[in-house]
Amino acid sequence: MSETPAAAAPLARPGRRPLSLRGRLILGATLWLVLALAVGGWVLSAAFRDAVEAGLHERLRAQLRALTAQLEITPDALVQVGTLLGEPRFDQPYSGWYWQVSDGTTPQARSRSLWDFALPVSPPGGESGVRFRHDRGPRGEEIETAERDLTFSDGKRVLHIAVAVSRRDLDADIARFHLLLLLALGGLGLGLILAVAVQVSYGLRPLGALAEALARLRRQGGPLDLAAPAEIAPLVTALNEVLEHDSRLIARARAHVGALAHGLKTPLAVIEAELAAPRPDRSEITAQIARLTRLVEVHLARARAEAAPSGPLGARVAVAEVATELRAALLKIHAGRELTIEIACDADALAPLGRDDLAEMLGNLMDNACKWAKSRVRVRADAGGLAVEDDGRGLSEAEWSLATQRGTRLDLSTPGSGLGLAIVSDLAALLGLGLGFDRSVWGGLAVTLSWPPPGAPHP
């Protein structure tokens, strides 16, 4: 019976390549430029059209006033109009300038330019004053007409007078302005887009240099050698710090592995020799197994101490909070002794560490103090560091350096592995903290950890 093959996972389809930063910046700037130029062009076009039409209307009003001034009514009720000065095109057939006087239905007088064509007449009795409207002229062209009703003193006779002009020249001027505006704004837009592209390319050049530096880093190793601007300099600095940190970890890991391998050779050789003997010495084998166990514990503790910081970059942990938790645990561990553990930490005592790192270091210091103290242990902390003090016998200056060596126990009567202060020393060196020893106010040992205050650069 054949087995059913497991369903193969579908191959991941390559996703659509995202638009580059350069493309996004140029596209965004282009959209805003097009929108701004379009709105600006529309405003300029509308303003120009309104200005030109307002000028034309004013000219039509002037011709309408001149026509009204030249209007005469003969005794037999005929309408006569004198010569209009200043506009000879009224006398040229189909010239584009026209005037007409009517009684509301029938033309009573008109310009020679109309020839035998009559302008459309609006019904009398409309709104007072000058009115403007669009009409069709003698040749079907669009004309702009200004008209008004003139009522005589007897109130019985109303004359409708109108002056019209072809919109051909007006529309040609507007179209020419639109073309010039389009060319000007289009050229301006293209120039601005080109300037934006050049500016974006120049502004993003440091990112290209950073990419090249990273490529060199993959090929050759070493730190990033890059003169970066102020905006990218923190990133380059952070990357170099990470690279340096990783290099130290790798170097230490290699050293640990070599030291562990070297340390395991002798006990294993002894065990192998004893097992090959006719009568193995069980006590010797047990001693070598204990030695192997101790070696493993030493290197495991060293690995924990030199691991990467457990907290995020820029993390700050309240010392009082961690110390209070450790105090409760240590009082249970040392319940058979009358110990007093005092926590005296300022409110601004924030350690620039991960919580686990602070607990590891402070726990070792407090546990060591509790082992050696007669009755009192105190944890002090401020913005610049912390101190753990006890009232034990203390250490001499010669013993201070021995206390941080791995596996060194200055008093075999006290239980422990001799790794506590060594772990604290390794973590302090790895995290860039200052580690110091002094005498406490009670004559015992005072171990201090110092760090830069908030806002100061981390070493």
C-alpha cells in the first residue's frame, strides 16, 4: 500500500516590487505639483477671463451711453441716431460691432454693420439698467450684447436699445492666453519636477553610499567606514556598535569553546585510564566527574553573563522595583538568619539595562552580600548607579581583584561556586558599566555599579 505523499507547500510567488524611496518622493512631489499648477492655472484663467469680459462689458456700456446720447425722436415719431464717434466699425458691414434701436418687436434703427440683419430683441419690461447676454450675429458668430430699455416721460413709449460685439477677438485672446498659460505652467512644472528629481537623488545619495558600505562589509568585514550626514550618522554608529558587540561575542565564544575543550581533555583522559584499569578507582572517577561538572557550570555561567542584553535598546528599569522583588526572595532563602535588607533607591534610579540583566547582576550582588553579612544589607541607587553594602568582614584591596576571578572562593566555609562576582564583572564589562569595590559604612564590603545618567552617551 503506497503512502500518500505530503502535499507540497506552494511556491511563494514573488511579490510586486515596492516603489523605491526615490520613486515615491518624486511621484508624491509630481502629484502635488500637478495639482497645485492645475489649481493655479484654473484660477489665473478664470481671473483673466473675468478681467477681459469686464473690460468688454465696460466698453459696451460706453457705446450704449453714446448711442443713447445720439438718439433723437422726430416730431412724426421716427427714431433717428446720429454718428457714433470713436468706433468706425459700426459703418462697416459685418465688422463685428453692431447697434440697434427697436420698439420691442420691430427694429426702428440699426447700424450699417448689421446690413439687413436684425438683432434678437428681449421682451420689454425686464430688469432695469444694462443687461448682458449672448446671441448669434449676422454670420452665426457668437456676440456679446449689452441692452437696456429706455422709457419716455409720457410712460407710453419704450425703446429697446442694444449694442453688440463679436466674441471672436475676445475668445481668440482667451484661447491665446490659455495656450501661453499652459506652456508656461507646463514648462514650470517640468522644470520643478526635474529639480525635485535632482534634489531627491542628491538627498538620497548617502543611502546609496550606506548600501555600498554594507556590501563592502559583507565582502571584507570590519566596521562601516562612512562619512554620513547628521540624519544617518546615528544609524551608522548604532550599526558599528552592534558589529563590535557581535565581534566581541564571537571572539569570547571561540575562547570559551577552546578553554572548555582544553579543560575537558585531562578529566576525560583520567576517566578513560581508570576505566581501562583492572580495578578502577571509583573515588578518582567521582572526583574527575565532579571536575567535569564544575567546568560545565563555569562555562555555562560565563555564557549567561556574556549573552546579549535581554532588553530593548534604550530600555531603563527601575532599580527599586527589581531590588524589592529580590529582597523578598532572599529573605526566604536566608530565613534562618536575622537579616535586614534595606532598599534605599531614588525615584530617578533607572538602570539602562534589560530587566533580566539587572536582576542577574543585582541578584548576585545581593546574594553575595547576604552570605557575608552579619545582620544588615542595604541597596542604594540614584540616577548614576547603585551600590550593595553589607556589615560583614569586608575584603582587602588585594582580595578585590581575586573576587572577580571565576571560581575563586575566598572563604570555603560559605556555600557557593565562586562565580557570582565574576558574572557581575563580565556583565558589567559587556554592558559598559563601571564596577567598583569599597568599604561600607559598617566596615563590610560595598560593591558599586555605575552608568551614564539619562541623556549622556553610553560608552
